[in-house]
Amino acid sequence: HTSSGGAGGRAGSVVTAHPVVLMDSVDQKLRPLLRFLHDEVHVEAGSLPRVLSRYPLLFALSIHHKLTPPLTLLAQEFDLDDKTLAKIVTNTHAHTNPLTAQSQQT
């Protein structure tokens, strides 16, 4: 079920812009990524489509090897709370996002 507006419409735009997401396993990749972003990084459910559309590289990155280490480092080194980490993920531009910058180095 999708709608023309709201989160459902934005989720459809993610798939339209990045159809490769349909090739990922729902149970092995997509659901864990959404849970990680929502439960661990505290990205609001309504912001997930925007984050995934802005950073399609997230679909390709390992949660445990590529996403968790830079977020953990940022939280520890700069004493960031969950709300601040969520803002970093949702509000930065792709070229300055620590998640995508870290993955481009490897």
C-alpha cells in the first residue's frame, strides 16, 4: 500500500530513484537497515525515505562494519546524544556526511 503523499509517497520515490533497492533481500538487508536507522540512530520513521533517498549508498553498506563504527566514534569522541546523531544523519549533505565519507575511503 502506497499513497501519493506522506511517507508512503516518499518511499515510492526512493524505489523509483534507486530501483536497485528491489534487488536487496528484505529480511537480510532492507529490514535490518531500517531498524538500525530507526532504533539505533533514532531517525524518525517519517524521515527514513528522505535519508535513504539522500544517501542511497546506505543500501550497500554493512551495518556492523561500515555504519556503526563511524557513528560510535562520533558519539564517543564528541559526547553526542542520540538526538544529535540523528540530526547528523538526516541533515547533512552527502559530500559532508561522515557515513558516506568513511565508506569512500575504503
